[in-house]
Amino acid sequence: MAMTSTFSKRAAGQRLTQFVIEDAMRLRQRANEGAFVVWIGVAVPAELFAGFDNVVYAVPESHAALCAAKGVGAQQAEKAERLGYSTDLCSYARIDLGTAFDGGNGSPIFGLPRPDLLVSDNNNCALLCKWFDVHHREWGVPHVVLDVPFCYERQQPADTAYIAAQLRDLVDTVAQLSGQRFEIDRVREAVKHSCAALQLWKQFLDLARDRPAGISAFDSFVQMAPIVSARGSERLVAHLQRLVEETRQQIARGEFPVADERYRLLWDGIAPWPQLRKMFGRLAAQGANVISASYTYCIGSLEGEIALFAYHGEEPIDYLARLQNATVCPQGMALRIAAMRRAISHYDVDGVIFASNRSCKVYSLMQIDQMRRIREAVPIPCVMIDVDHADARKYAEEAVFSRLEAFLESIDDARA
Ligand code: SF4
């Protein structure tokens, strides 16, 4: 079988763009027609809003990532910096604040429709709550903060109950502010769709287990967008179903992201949105493929796991509360290491890139210790590089690649 290299899954890539544009247009149109608009942190369970007739949600972090991926992140961030926001703040926050203060100008989708309610959570980071507070003060919009306990071990039942109680309060708040009725059965349906979608997501990620890997993590980074914008919807399930089928067909035809794959790498950190294509290309030229990432394998998995935490018909709010720990940020060192060790083994990885990111301290703070412990425990070659998830000004390509090249040599040395 002849093997070829591809980055862009052409049909899937085009459909993804269409999906993102249609979602943005649908959101804008429904907001214009009077829907109640909620801005949420990415981990806030959006399925809850499906319980109302006419509530829509937007995710500023996702919008900031889109700006960064489209090359306008720095320009939007500068608008906030000119108003005094420090360049040390999260670049997503600076992009969002800069865009909002400039009325959506410069954004690929003209920004987000003004919110009626802001909902942040502190399981990703406290900065998110302060960031949403700026909008709360500027626009006089109510702001609900969900308090999610940090976890050094699996979530305790008392913590699940504590989070679930806050989610029920959130439902009451939305009902009161929007004047709309809430139906839990509609949330149940949305949770079923989310679970079906995440099952397909795990299947997609598992296409990296082949040799050569059938996907790159750079594919999975971009394909995360609909999981954020269309949670709980049937169209998300259909999109991921086609993505998995098409990728399987590509593999059957002998098309791989890096056909002459010599290094199978794991990425720890947020996607480097402004550098995706170029970084993929330079690594691929050396036979290296980043086949897995903590940023993508944590989706739908509980603490320290990479397998799906499936929905089995339990009370949907309890399930959504339990899933609040399904991102890397609220997890302590031991859980992060446990999940990474599983991923290293499951995807048969040769080395780990720790992408230290000064503007996301919560993801980066533990990385030095985590890298040391992974090296000791597995053992496996590791490298730490400096990136920023959305601010291209903070990335020094040649310095990063000299480290990456030395890292690939260290993998060769480890094999010798
Ligand atoms: S600092 Fe990190 S976790 Fe917090 S909003 Fe920014 S990217 Fe997300």
C-alpha cells in the first residue's frame, strides 16, 4: 500500500469550517431574535441550557482560540493591552476583552452577541472569574461563579453534591432572568447526545494508535471546536460520526498525517493555535508526529483516566456535576501523571513535549515537576518548550525548534 502524508483532512476540514461558521451565524441570529444569551467558561455544562426553549450560549475562550488560529490574536490582545491589561494575563482573556471593547471589530466572526448572563467556573482557573467580572462591571450583566473543588484524588460524593446544588441554582437563576420554563428531560436528551459525541471523539483519538498514526493531535486540536460550540446537539454527533468514518477511509487508502513516522510524540499543554500548521509541518519533515495530547484526551474522562466516563441514564445534573473534573486544570499532580502514563502506554508514545505557557499558569505551574516524575517513572525522553496558546508574539520559533531537534536526537539515543 502506497503511503502519503496529509495534514488537512480536506473534506473534514471544510466541513469543520462550515460547522463553525454556521454555529456562529445561528448564535448571532437567535440572539438578534431575542434568545437569552449566556456566556460561559468552557467547562460550564452547556447541556443545562438545552432545558430551556430559547437560551443560547457562547464560549469566549473558544472565540479567542478562533481569533488566534486565524492569525488575529495578537492584534485583538493589543486592544486590551492599550487599556492597561498586562501582557502577563491569559492571552484568551486579552483577546476577548480587546474584541469586546472594540465592538467585535477584527474578529473573524465579528465577536460574540452581548450576554444576558455570565457563568464562569473556577475549576479551570480563577483568572476566568476575574475576566468575566470585567464584563459584569462594564455591562452590568449578572455573573454566576461555579465553585468546583480542586481534586487531589477522585471527586468525593460530597463534592459532587456541592457542585450539583450549584448547577440547580444556576438553572433557577436562568429561569428567573429569562422568564422561561425548564424541562429536565430535554437536558437528559442533550446529555445522551453529548455522551454519544464523546464516544465518537474517543474513537477518533484512538485512530492515533495505528502505526503510522491515522491522525495528528493537530487534527484533534482543531476538531475540538464543535465539541465546545454545539454540546448536547445531534448535529455534533453527526459531525463526529462522519469525521471518524472519513478518517478511517483515509487510513484504508494509505493516507497518514506523517507517513514516514519515526517519532510518536505526546503534547502536554493547550494547543498552540497560531503555530499549528507550521509546527506540524516542521515536525513532519523530521518524521515526527504529535499523536496525542492531554488537552484532547482529558475530554470526557475523569481524573487520572483517558477512557470515557459514559452516561447511563442517571440524574443528568449529577452526571454533569461529576464531569466537572474532566479537564486537566482542576487535577493535582498525581492525577495528571496517572492520565499521562495511561496515554503514553495506550498510544505507544516515544517522547513527551511539555508546552510551558506563561499566560496559562494553571496548566503550566506543575509541568517541571510533572516532567521530572514522568521521566523517572516511565522512563521516556521529555522536553519543555515555551509557547503561548494564543499570542504569537510570545513564541520564538527557532529557539523552540533547536530544543525539539535535540529532543528527537535524545529519542534516537534512547533507542540505541
Ligand atoms: S489562564 Fe489558562 S485555564 Fe485560565 S482561561 Fe486562560 S487558558 Fe484557560
